[in-house]
Amino acid sequence: MLVLRALIIETAKVTEGLNTLEETLKWGEPSYVTKQGSTLRMDWKPKSPDQYAMYFQCTSRLVPTFRSIFKNMFEFEGKRAIIFKLDDDLPKEALKHCIKAALTYHKVKHLPTLGI
């Protein structure tokens, strides 16, 4: 999860127009919020000890869009999460696209593939 945190912070720093990234806890989970984006959360849960996840607002088009673009690269949970196995290598470049889309969601939600 530290790698995910670093990717979120790094992506926010290089994303044009993002001036602030708020790091907070929501529902006891590390969460990241921008004025232009949708909340991004991550967590590990004891009921699935071999995996962790990055969560997105389930009413957004984020995960359905990620699923259509990166269908063979990620494992998804419904419309709300990308699931990672503890031992898997993260596809960092693809994940940065997902993070950027979430952090800028209100600016890109009208685009067919959210700017990806």
C-alpha cells in the first residue's frame, strides 16, 4: 500500500492543474481527495489477507472505464475497486492513468475514456 500511496502522490504532483492533494482517513482507510476529482481510497482487509485494493466512487464511470481499457491488466471488484495480490508486480504506468482519471474526474468525466 505504500507503493500505491507513492504513486498517488507522484501522479498528483505531475498532473497539470492539481494544486492540492488532501490525504485523510475515510472509513478508517487512507483516502486522497482533490477539488477536481473523485475520492480515491485504499485498504487491506483481514477477510482477504492475500490482497489489497484501490477503491473508487462506485457511482462514477471510473472502474467501468478502467475495465474496458485495462481488462487484462487488472482484477476488478464490481464498479468500485481494482484488486491487487500481495505478491503481484504493479503495472505502474497503467495504474497512474487510473489515478490521474480519479484525481481529475470532474474535469474528464465527459470524455469517452476519461482522458486515458
